[in-house]
Amino acid sequence: MTNKEKFKQLVHTQKNDIVAKNKARIKNRARLRAAQDIALKVLDRLDDLNWKQVDLAKQMNVSAQQVNKIVSGKENLTLETIVKLEDVLNLSILHSSTEKKRKIEVTEYVTQPVKNVRKNLESTKMFDLASYNEKHRYKNDSAETSTKFVNAS
Amino acid sequence: MRIVDIFASNKNREGQLFSVIYPDENGDYKECEFERLLNLWTNVEYLRNYAIKNNIKYVYQFVKSRLKDVERIENLIDEIFEQNEPLDIYFKQLWNSETGVKLLSLRKGKTSSKDGLRIFAIKIDDNCFLITGGAIKMSQKNDDHPDTKEEMKNINKVKHYLQENDVFDEDSFYELLIEINYDE
């Protein structure tokens, strides 16, 4: 009997779904990351308030187990729970990282130097609306529109 | 102690990656070590408390980094399972000084040089590994932190368990030596 065969005799036939669970975690990664971020925010806030998880459970009128699931960062939170958390902890949760990112993008656009804006507008003059409309068989009122467009810039 | 086949759900992959299940305080066998570790390392509260307990300066960064490490492990295990990649790409020699063929070689699972998580395993055969446990890597030497030190005890206990059960008894040892000499 080979070494591996001897080893296999020690293996228990207990079934497991580890591979399936692993796949599920990968599939739900975006949601899990959001839950993890929320868990970190909640734990930090509890520290700030000097609250225990039991205190939060009481304030939210949920079980301690429910709070424990929230701070584990694995729970698929409902909107109701998130709103409750925001209210009780006076914490912004729905203002997620994606919203922050969008805010940064908008700020950058608004605050970009005026000369860049002008440069962009000048480059739009290169666009020949009349030819475009003709090519795509749009109603032929483009000549007037095109002139207005250039003048406006 | 019990041993389960992690890849048992697929007939083409079974017999490659195994994990130990240690009995809980009631003597029941529930989660295997691999599953227990992934559950623990994806638990934000656990990671945050661990960082605080170990006097980590940047707790938030520590938690985020370990969560990223787990994702890498998940990806790698899935890739190995789906694409039948060799397990040796993950399980490296535990002792850097170890060279050549070694019976029941002790291994550490490490996705990259930045990986702060370690899964410990014993190499049973070619592309056949038994996970014995794991820990968050907190010190250069495993004996310098209580968690990794405990895992070193566990890996050696499992090794002795295998030897007691004739995995690598003397005959197998000589069989292997003969094979090696024959190959040469």
C-alpha cells in the first residue's frame, strides 16, 4: 500500500461545501466589501460613544446576535437596518465610497482651470455638425445650428 | 482529529487538498481548519480586536490589508480548483533551509511576499496537501508570536498522528528512497 493510500484511509467521508462557499464569497465580493466597511464604521462609532454592542442592540431594538452579525461584516444588511444604524449612531453610512468618488470627480470638473475649459470649447469647433447631420440623414437645419454653436463658444 | 477532503465535491479534483478538523470543547467535529480560518479572517470585528490586542498602530489599514489577503487566498483556491493548477504554487517550504525531497514536508500557504496570513500544511505526496491550521503572521519567526507558535505545535502534532497511523512508516520511507535512487 502506498503512502497516499494509507493517508486516504484516514480521511473522513464527512461532506463539505467549502469550494461552493468560497465561490459564493467571490461572487458576492462587492456586497461583502460594503458590509465590511459598514462594520468598521459601526465599531469605530461604538468606541467613540463608549457603547457596547448590547447598548446598540437596545437602541435599535434588535437582538445582540443581530448586532454581532452587523459588526462581523458578513451580513447582507437591509435598507431598514442601515437607516436605523444611521439614526441611532448619528452616522453616515449610505454616503458610500462610490458617492465620495463621484463627488471628487465633480469637484475636479468644476474647479479645472478656465483656460482648460476654453481649450475644450475651442476643440469643439472642430466638430462639423453640418457634415454629421448630413451623414446621418438628420433634418437639414444644421448650417444655422452649427453657426450658432461656434458663435456661442 | 478528523481529516476531510476539501475538493471532494469534484471527482476530478478530489484527493488533492485536505484539512484537519479538531474537536470542539464538546468533542464535536464541525468546521475544518481551512473553513474556520476563512470565517475568522473575514470577520471584521475579530480582525479589529486582533489589531488592537497586538498594539497595531494603524488598525484600519491592518484590517483592510488582511481582508485583501483573504480575497487573494479565495481567488487562488478557486483558480487551483477550476484550472487544476498545482498546489505547490501556494504551499511553499515552511523552513527556507529545506531543500530536496523531504518526507511529510511542512509547508506554509503564502499568496505573495506581502501576504499577512499563513495557512500551514503538510505535504503528503505530489500535489497532495493536508492543512493543519493557520495564523496571522505577526513576527519574522513563528516562535516569536503565541499564535504562530501554537500552530507550529499543531503541525507537529498532526505529523506525529500521521506517523502513528503508518503514513510514512519505515517501509514507505525505504520505498521512497529506493524510488529516488532508481530515478537517479
